[in-house]
Amino acid sequence: MQLKKIRITLIILLLCIAKTQAQSNITFEKTDTARIDLNNLSVVTDKEIINYDKPLSALHLDYISDKDSVKFDVPESMMLNIDSLMNNWQSRTLLQMLESDSTIEAQPVNDSIYADRLDRLPSIIEMTFNDVTKQFIERYANRHRRLVSNMLGLSAFYMPMIESALDSYNMPQELKYLPIIESAFNPKAVSRVGAKGLWQFMFQTGKFYGLKANSYIDERFDPLKSTHAAIRYLRDLHKFFQSWDLAIAAYNCGPGNVKKAIIRSGGKTNFWQIYRYLPRETRGYIPAFIAANYIMNYYEEHGITPMQPTLPIATDTVHVNKNLHFSQVAELCNIELDAIRAMNPQYIRDIIPGKSETCVLRLPNETITSLLTLGDTVYKHKEEIFFPSTQLAQLEKGMKLNDGGRGTGKRHKVRNGETLSTIARKYGVSVKQIMRANGMKNTRIRAGRYIKIY
């Protein structure tokens, strides 16, 4: 009898708990929320929302409870100094500058036209139109018209290589516009956190996909090798997530952050449903990618004139089995030093360490003819200046270092309150890299200690 009373009491207690939880849920859903005005990201009061799990792409971000959950960062490539970009060797040599700056005034475009144009793109990857993608499209179509004009001109040189690589891996061709978001087609681009090249590889990811990076060679700057590495990485990400938008998001912030966002969203597997749980930079990454696909296909409708490519420079490669300095080639073969650098961006100190391993040098056809005709004369030219004995020892050591192209590195004095994480972010390296460089078994550090940064 006593046992029966206990059971009845427990049942009543469980029913009370369930009722309390239900009431709590109703109260949560009825709470006043805020509306985000995406033009200035200000918060204004608005009506309630019940279906919070509705995809952001369908809501057009009209009703979101947390202001910070919809803020996004603009990719670094959209904040470039365009004058600096157009002054590099590629732009100065390969493009015919426009006399006028695409002066046709941009006209307002109706949302339905944007949506229809995106829908008509032959794309496997979904090109969602909403308030966020609209902002990025209009950035390219208005504020960044000169940047688009420059990228359209440079695409004549980089697109055939990228399209061919995507085709060889049977990957969607629309991925060819990712370097626009990553680097604006600048093969020497370096981000504030140390990502490098057309595809902005971090050191560890590049190393995993076969890109060498030491004190003299950094293959993240090599357009061809980095393109193949990036496509393999994207292929692996898609195989894991079974979704192109999530694979692209993971390319930006890492698969771990995307997995975390999926878990926090309750298992959603659509980019717009996990949007609020992603890092702010990644929230702007997919919309920027969609906008890049749009503007590279519909630039004419916005009155943007591409910079015209000049006649392509016929180039070829030669194998180098001895140490060679770019200046030796420039001085004897009548070629600009900047031209050699632009054609061989993977050599980060103007030195080809051919004695350590066979290296490839790309030059115009006529320059290669001169180089081969001169033979050993090129290698011996001012050899004592370019390769003194101290330099040779340093070169051999630098080729063995796997330091991400950071050379001899730096010493950092630990200050009060600093952690390995904060120091790693400051220098654009990982905590594991610092620990490995300093022989550390754990992450504990003390103020006043010096640590090496590579």
C-alpha cells in the first residue's frame, strides 16, 4: 500500500514538472524579439515570433531575437586598397588600364530581378537570395566596381587553370569564384592571420594537402599547386558534410566550427539554419560567394567594364639544380625582377634553393633561351655577393625548417595575463606550433619568459 502511494506521488510530481516545462517553453516563444535593420545593423522593436527555427533564407532575417546572431564580417578581399592592387606587376603588365573608371552610373535593381538572375545561373550549389546576399551583391555592383573590373581582367589568366583543375576532379565550376572572396586573384595575398595565396591556405592545412612551406619556398603562393590543393580540400569537406554550402563554410572557418554550429542548432544541416551559430566572418562568406557568382556573370547589366588583358606572355619552365638568385637572372637575361617574382611567387626570398632539391623556374620563352645559352655563367654571376658562405649555411638550415615561411622567427616576452592562445593569435600561428617550437609539454607559461615564434 505504501509503495502504491509512492508511485502515485511520483507520477503527480512528473506531471507537474512536465506542465512547468511546457509553460516555460510557451513563455520563451512569446518573448518580445528585435528586428534587425541590415542597412545599419541597428535594433528596432517589432512583433513576436513563434517559428524561430524557420530558415533565415525564408525569413529574410526579419525577426531575430539576438542582434549579435546576425552580424557578419566582410571578407578581407572586399577591403583591399584597390590602388595598391592595381599597381602590382600582374595588373601593370597583364592588364590594359581603363581611361575611365566604369563611369556608367549604377541603377537600382529590384529584388525580384536579383533573385531571377541568381536562379538562372547554371549552378549545382544553391544561390540563395536574401537581405544578406543582396548587400554583398550591391557592394560589388556599387562600392567595389573598380575591384570587379580588375578581377574580371585577371580572370582571363587564372580562370582557365582553375576551370581545368575543377573539371579534372569533377567538381562544380562555380567554385572557381572562391579565389575572388579569398584573395581577389592576388597570388601574393596574405591575410591578417597568416593565410596565404590565391586560396588563402593556413600553414597546417596547406601542409596537410602537400604544400611545402619553409624559409625559402612557400607553395601556398604557387597558383597551380595551391589550386589543386584547394580543390582536394573542398572535395574532402563536401564528402564529409554532403552539402556544398557547408563545405564552403568549412573551408572558411574549419570543419570543427561548422560541426559545432550544427550541434548548437539542434542538428540542422542548412547554412541559413545554422547561420547564427557560425563565426561572424563565415556568416558573410557564403553570401559573398553567391554575390561573386552573380557579379562575374552579370557585370554588364551593372555597367561594369572589365580591364582588358594584354596579349598573354608565352612562358615555360626550366629545372634548376643549383642555387640561383632572381637578381642573377634579371641582370644577365634582361628581365624585370618584379616579372620573375610574379611568375614564381612561391620563392619568398628571391632565392631558388636548387642545390637542396630540384626546383622549377617559370620565365618567358625568350628568357629561358637566354638562360640556357648562358649556362653556368648565370650561376657564377656575383656568386660571392648573393651566396656568401654564411648565406649558404643559413639556406641549408632554412630548407629543413618547416616554419611556414617565417624564416628565423621571433622572440616574444610573455606579459602578465597572456596565454598561448592570445600569443598565437597575435602572430598568426597555432598553439601547437608554439609548443613544438619551444619543446613545451603543456600550455602553462609564466610572465617574463621568452618564447620562440616561427
